[in-house]
Amino acid sequence: MSSNTSRRRWPLLLPPLLWQLTFFLLPLLFLFVISFWSVVNFRLEPDMTLKNWDFMLSRSSFWSAYGHTWTLALGAAVVTTCCSFPAACSLAFTVSERTRKLALMFLVVPFFTSYLVRVYSWQAFLADNGIVNALLAVVGIDGLPMLNSDFGSLVGYVTLALPLVTLVQTMGLAQIDRNLIEAAHNLRAGPVRTLFEVIIPLAKPSLVVGALFAFILAFGDFVAPTYLGGGAPPTLSNLIIDTTKSGQQWPRAAVVAIVMILTLVLTSIAAVRLAYGRRK
């Protein structure tokens, strides 16, 4: 019986396995291999050397960009999670099922438009003479430097990740047994205590996974730090672009990309263990 079941499963598992092999594992393997190649007269030479790794990992500019990317991505994950949670709670607990479905549909709508277009639109708001500073001037506040700064990058990251994180959180919160919340109220637990001792622990998987999505999207994004952050100080994605433009140094850029992938893999493993780890 089990052997027959396995035979029936293989045709279903084969397409996604082939897809992952063709469009993820093989390109990743190729990326790893060319990180050991050299560039001679603007041409790749497969000589298998460690000088690219030594060159990139020994540079303080690389580690500065790495730390900057980590800081921005972590900040984006925290800000996006905090901004999404009130909306997700409202959609999960206070509105009807029909309203919730309609709201979730509208959360998908931003993905119908180009992320690059949305980032460009933020320039009109965040520029020194933009809409936000014009509104601040009305109430007597001097203009604030928001464009070409880390704040601008953060705005772009949140723009990218907020709808997705809200979707993830809403689906997680909607699965919470309402009887547990009622039991907390019957035991005279106030709204704040119920939130921190019942709702958040039960919603931990969706909160952690949503924050992980925000971190991953921000860690690899180059649009927001380039067009809203000004590219200085650079993130790892900016560093990849600058490296490839500097003498066609694809092997050195491959080193940066592999470090990014390893970081995201380790972060994902830690986040999944945190979200779904066994409770003592």
C-alpha cells in the first residue's frame, strides 16, 4: 500500500523538484563555481583561485556594507511587523468574513503595479521640496532630510513588504481559537494581558514568518537603497552592482551574492526554529 502511494506521489513531486533544480540549485552551483574564477582582460578565466574570496572578505568596505544591510533589513522587519499587526488584528477579530476577504483582496492589489514605480512615487513625497516637507512647513516645522537617507530606504522596504506581512499575520491570527480569548476574559484578563499572554504567543508562527519575509525582501532589495537611499553607504545589493561595473568583476560579485544567500539561509533556519520550535 505504501509503495503504491509512493509511486502515485512521484509524478506530483517531480515537476517542482525539476523546477527547483533547474532555476535554483543549478544557477546557485554555477554562481559558487565562478566565484573561484578570475577576470583577465575583462574575460572570465576558470582557473579556480581563492583570491576573490580573500579580496572581498578582507575589505572593510564589504563588512561595512554587510552590517549596514543587516541593520536596515532588521529595522524593516521590525517596523513592518509593528505596522502590520494592528491592521491584521482588526481584520482577524473585528470585521466580518466578507469584509476580511475584501480587505485581503485589496492587500494583493499593490503587487499588480511595478515596485519600481511605487518607489519613484515616494520621491515626490520624500524630496526636500516634496509633499511631506510642504505639509510640515504648514505647521511650522522645518524641512527634514528624508530622501537619499536610511529613512528613505526603510520607507521603500516597508512599501514592498507591508502587504505581504499583513496577509501572513491576518491568516495566522484568524486561526486562533476564539474560545481561548473568551476564557482569558472570563478569568478577568484585561485586553493588554490577553494580547501579550494569549494572542501573541498563539500567533507567534505567523509573526515570525511575516518578519522573516520582510527581512528577506529588504536584505536583497536594491531598488529602495538606490533610488530612495541614495546608494551611500552602500548595501550588499549596491555592492554587487558596483563590483560588476568595476572591470566586469563577476567572480567578486558572486562572492557577495553567496554570502547574502548563506546569511538568508541561516536566518531562515533560525526563524523557523523560533516560530515552530517545541515548547517546553
